[in-house]
Amino acid sequence: METIKREKNGRVIFTKEMKKDYTILVPDMLPIHFEIMKYVFLNEGYHIELLQTAKEEMKQLGLRYVHNDTCYPAILVIGQFIDALQSGKYDVDKTALMIMQSGGGCRASNYIHLLRKALEKAGYSQVPVISFNLSGIEHNSGFHLTFPIIRRCIAGVIYGDMLMLLSNQVRAYEIHKGDAARLIDSWIEKLTAQFQKAKGYTLKDMAGNFERIIASFAKIPVNRIPKVKVGIVGEIYVKYASFANNHLEEFLGEQDCEVMVPGLLGFLMFKVDARIQDIRLYGGSRAKLALATSLLNYFKKVEKVFMECVDKSRQFTQLSSYENTKPLVDGLIGIGNRMGEGWFLPGEMIELVRNGYSNIVYAQPFGCLPTYVCGKGMIHKIKDLYPLANIVPIDYDPGATKVNQENRIKLMLSVARESMAAEG
């Protein structure tokens, strides 16, 4: 085993030497998005592997090494990491873990320290943990988020958003089951092949790919009989990760619903915008302000290309731009509320209602105070403003049963079907 380099606080540094032969494990939150982005790092010489194993025992494993008052996403991710290290599949002396940090005050920034403590308790203190962040929180000589990598990751995010948006609007109506899933796999293969040739990243490349992707999904044979339309919102990890929400999208599909899950780009814009506002209000580095402003402007350009391409097709629906979501929360919650999902969470709920997805599952993880306040706390007010809103909050934690969660969702769907029948 090579010499482990540590900082004064004991943190193991991921070095340049480690990059050559270490496997980096990443929790798979968004299967389409992360599968595409994985190739960005593979092409840069990193050995990335997505953790897709999701076993019930991982929850208990997480609880063994993390206090049970810790937020649910932290318990799951830490349990998944330790399960992988204990599986025997990986050489623990040649394995690193990667976790995302938003730079804010919520768990996305702070449970990296819980993970390191858990690794030490489990006997894996030699395993480096890499912070994936745009805030300069931690540095590793063997891992750098360069501008080209960031730009290509953004492309991966927006392609993932496009494939998720279109497939969800086709899957519920496809005549030949599996057509949408097969098309997703085909496009992931095509896009990652472009990435290997350093193509597919420019705005022009993305616009061309978007048009071809939309045209391909429009060709899938469908039978568009009326169905209950359901939106999914919530804390970022539980909202997207099937491991965390007990395969919520799959369950809603089994209930014969069309599902709308807002894309990841809007959330990223929200987090970058929050950083800009914080610096303007409270002071900070001018260089970081300039960088964040430049990044947000680039996000807006990518979003504009995305939306213009979808608008050309009458077959598919999309939610509003990030900037057009802000006014929707006027009088409901201040846009200065930026902890966790902040004002953006009720903004997404309103967006869904206004676009025909008035039935909403709000995924609430245990231990996440910001989403309780900005999510659950806003439901009654949203219903006052939008009487058609049919929102059910579902709690996800190690002690919650899947049967109880699904029964509450079924009750919401029964109300939705009654409303749909009444409308004729």
C-alpha cells in the first residue's frame, strides 16, 4: 500500500498517484444523468464507478455508523458506501469515495465529515473521500474540476434532463412497453461516443442533439388516453434517487400515471444564484462572484437552447425557465430563503400545478429541516392559491414502511381520479 498523505486535521488527500489506479465510487442519484457524466471523468483518466446496489440492509448499516437523528440521505449514502467497501468487490487500499457538496448549510455540505467518521469507525480510515464542489471547500492534488470538465458535466446534466423529460411523457402511453427505456440507452451510447471524440458539448452541438432526441421520442407509437398526471418534488436526493424514495417513479407508473420530475438544471441554477446573492448581501470574494455570475449566465444560455428546442415540438410539455419561476412565490415565501431547496421547492410545486400536474408527491426525508419549512410548511398556502393542487407529503426514514407510504399515495391518486372523472 502506498504512503497515505493526510492534512493536519487527518483528512486523507486524493493524490496524483492515486488517480492512476484508484477506483472512485459515486452514489447513483440520477441514473440517466450520472451515466452520461461518468464518461466525462472516464475520458479524463479517472476510474469512476456508480453504486447502483440498493439493499434494505444498507439502511441499518448506515444507522450502525451514523446517529439516528442524522438526515435520511446521509444514512443511506454512508450505508451504501460502507456496504460497497465490505462487499469484497473492491481493493479498499485502492478505492476512493466521491460525494457532492453544495457549499451551503445543509447536509449536502456537512455530511462528508460524518462519512469520514463512519469510515474510521468501520476500519476504513485509509479510504480518501473526494469532495465534488464548485465552492473551493476542499482540494485534492489528484482531482480537479477544470473549466472543460465543468462545461462537459453541464452538458451531461442537460442531456439527462432532456431524456428524463421526454421519456416520462412517453412511457405512460407507449404501445410497445420498453420503447422509451431502449431509446434512453441508445442515446446514452450515442452521446457518450460523442464525448469520447470531444464533441457534443457546445451550444450548437447540444441544439442539434436536442432536436434529434426530441424527434426520436416523438416517433415512439403511443396511445394518449387520459391519465392522472403526477409531479414529484422534495429534497434533492430523495426526490431523484429510487433507493431513497422506494422506487417512487416506478410505483406511479404501475398505478397508470404520467410522471413529471423537474430537471436538475433548475436546482443547480438556484444554488449558484444563492451564492451570488450571499456575496452581494454579506460580502465575499469578487473573484468568486465573477465566477458564479459567469456560470449562472452560461446555465441560462444552455437552458434557453433546451427550452427553444422543446417549444418547437407540440407533443411535449416543459416547466418554465428558472427566472420565470421566481415571481411565482411572491407573497408566499421570500427568495432570500435559500437554505436547502429554499424558495425553489414551493416554486416547483406551483410550476407543476400551472402546467397540468396538480397532483404532487412531496418527498420529505427525516432530519431535513429546510424542506419541512419550505415544503410542508407551504402546502396549505399553495392550496389556498391553487385550489386544484392535490399535494401529499410522504416521509422517508429508516422506520417508515413502504406499504404505508404507498397507501398514502394511493389515497391521493383516488382523489385525483375522482376530480378527473368530474371534469369529464
